[in-house]
Amino acid sequence: MALCLRLASRSVAANCSSRILQKSLLTTSSRSWAIQQYSAEEWERKNEKMGRPLSPHLTIYKFQLTSMLSITHRATGMGLHFGLLCFAGVMVLLPNSYPYYLTLLAGSGGGKALLVASKFIISWPFFFHTFNGIRHLVWDMGKGFSIKTLYKSGYAVVGLSILAALVAAVV
Amino acid sequence: MALLCGFRRLPCLQRSVVQVTAPWLSARAAAPLSVSRPALSSQLAEDHVKHWNAERLLTVGLLGVLPVAFTFPSPALDYAVALSVAVHSHWGMEAIFADYARPKRVGVFLSKAAIGANYFMSAFLLGALFYFNYTDVGVVEAVKMLWRA
């Protein structure tokens, strides 16, 4: 936009009758072509030194299905990893075997509810991460990037994962 | 004056403006100013292709081995599941640490320490899962028992 205005002013200046206006238009155009190139580090250091604030990003960007499912995919992956890590670590440290502790927890008061809850809590992140992972693999093949398909597959992943987790919890 | 009535022709107009009035500028404008660089100095653009392919291959392998291990239980498949899950989640967590624990943000030491801690946790996970497979019922049987309980 600015370039066009400068060009316009130049062509206007060429046809301009007023000598003073012509001189000012020409010198402004030729002076403003200077562009300084910084390296990435110089640019960042300069901004830090000047104390320039960063523009808002996460705080202002609209929540959309695409970004929410993406971060949930990452979060479920992280959750499954740390859950498995805790389970495996605890099983290394505890003296008795897994069946012993399972019968202990299942037989305790509120054991049935605990079992159903734990089955849902384990299943949903697993199914969500698996189904969304398949969605990712389809993208890696280069398919399904239109906005309609993204939203359709996204809603399908959410719906199927909740359904699968509910079925797994009561089975 | 003719410029103001041809707004839709703006992009090609800007190109010709730069080329006509300042040809030395158009060459510079073609090279983009980069403000990002790889998280680790070892992760160069050309190396990442093999890693990316390995990640996808392992993911597909994991998708295949899980139902097979549940349908035809065996110690070998227990270890295969444990190995696949440990490597898959290691690579996933590595991406998370590389994305968020950046040198610019947390300092060079913490960014390297995070990657090191991830290697330690994944090694521990692999060892603990193998230990569970060896001394206890095995990962597949453990899941089945939770569902049968």
C-alpha cells in the first residue's frame, strides 16, 4: 500500500506544476527505500533492550475445534505416558504382585464404582488419542485438509472416543 | 491516479514497482527473514525426515500390534507392546519438551536438561514395563484382569 502511494506521488510529482510540491514528493520517495536487515539474534536482542511488550496470542485467539483437539491430543498423550510411568514405577516398588493389589482394590468398599470410574478414566484418553492419532495419520498421507472434513473428522473423533470409553467402562 | 482505481491488481503492481524502481531490493525481498531455528543443534532439517518417517512407521506398528497382542496373548507380544509404547511416548514427550522448553525461554541448561530427563524417564518406563512383563502377569494380561475384575 505504501509503495503504491509512493509511486503515485512520483507520477504525480512528474506532472506537478508546483515546484516546491514536486521537490518534496521526489525526495521523500527516494529517501524511504532504505531497509535495514537484522539477523535474528540482533532483532530479538534489540527488542529485549527496548523493553517492547509481546503481542497477546493465546489470550486473544478464538478457541476452535481444530486447535482444541490438537492440544487435547498432546495432553492425552502426556497423560497416558505419565499414567503408565506411575503404574510401572509403583509396580516396581511394591512388594506384592499385580493380582494381589487388584483384588485388594476391587474388594474394598466402593470397589465396583472405583472399577467403573478407573475404566472410564483410563479408556477415554486412550481412545481419544488413538482415534485422533488415526486422523493425524490420514493427514500425513495428505488427505482430509478441507475445513469441512477437518470439522467432520474432529467431531467424529470426539463422539467415538466418548462412546468407546462409555462402552468400555460398563463392559 | 490510475493506481487508486485498480486495487485488485495491487500485488502485481507492487512487484513491478520494486523491480522498476529498486531492483537491488527485489532480490533481498525474495529471501525471507528467519527468526526461528531448530530446537537442538543436532536436529538439522535434512536429518528430521528419517526421524519423522520412523515415528509414523512406529505409530502404524503400534496400531497393528495392540489388537494382535490382545487376541493372541504371548510373552513376545507383551514385550513388543511395551517397547512400542515406550518409544512412541518417548518421541512424543521429546517433541513436547523441544516445543516448550526452548533455550530462549528457559535457558540453554534447562532445555538440555529437559531432553535428558525425558531420556531418563523413557528408559525407566521401558525397564519398568519389561520388569512387569518378566516378574508379573504382563501388560496385556493386566489390562484384561482389570476388565474382568
